[in-house]
Amino acid sequence: FVAVQDRKDAEALYLLQHVSDFPSLPYHQLVSQYPFEAGLVRKDLLPQTARRWCRGHATWLPTTFDLTTEVQFFVAEYRRRQASGEDNLWIVKRAQDTHSRDAHVTASLACAVRLMEVGSSRGLERVAQKYV
């Protein structure tokens, strides 16, 4: 590729801002985004997408719960694992963050729920993912 001054002359666009009007982009240009990419790049939506497309059998993906909408399923799985003596180490992290900041590894249900509550009060969605 060659860098150009005018966006309309570019063969490929690497965009930092989110594109929502894909039909307005020229057909011949490659773009660094695609419609509905959040289903693959967000930590809370990827598990939902995987379960949907793999008919619930996404064995390649660690057990993951969206703590905004699936907290009751997380608590049930935590208690099931505790009762059966299985490893119960979880990582609780932001759903939309690309870095590891504010990620916590815990074996405490109370800690995981508290992290969810603190995140909700600050507008941060969180996921709990089985720590492998």
C-alpha cells in the first residue's frame, strides 16, 4: 500500500473511530472494521456469539458469564463447582477494555459480586471468565 493525502484515493482505510454507516464507504476500499464486529471483539458478546453459532458447545472458549445479564448463572456455576470440589478460580474483567487494567483473579464469590457492583456503579460492564 502507498500512503495518500486524500481519503477517497486510498485502497485501504485504517480507521480509529467507529464506522456506523458502512454503505457510505466506497465499494473498492478495504476498511479495518466491519458491521457488527462487537460480536467478536467484546468480551461480553463473544461468548454469546460463540454459544449461538456453536449451538452451545464452544469448548474452545473458557466458561464466561456477562455479569450484567448472567450473574445468576455465574453464581449457580460457582456454587456447583464449589460443591463438587472443582477449581473455582475466576478472572473478573471489564467487558470492553483492551488492556489488563482492572482485571482481578479471585476464588471468592463475594469478591466477584462486589467487583460487578462497583463496575455497575461506574458504568463499566464486567465478565467473569473461568481462569485456566
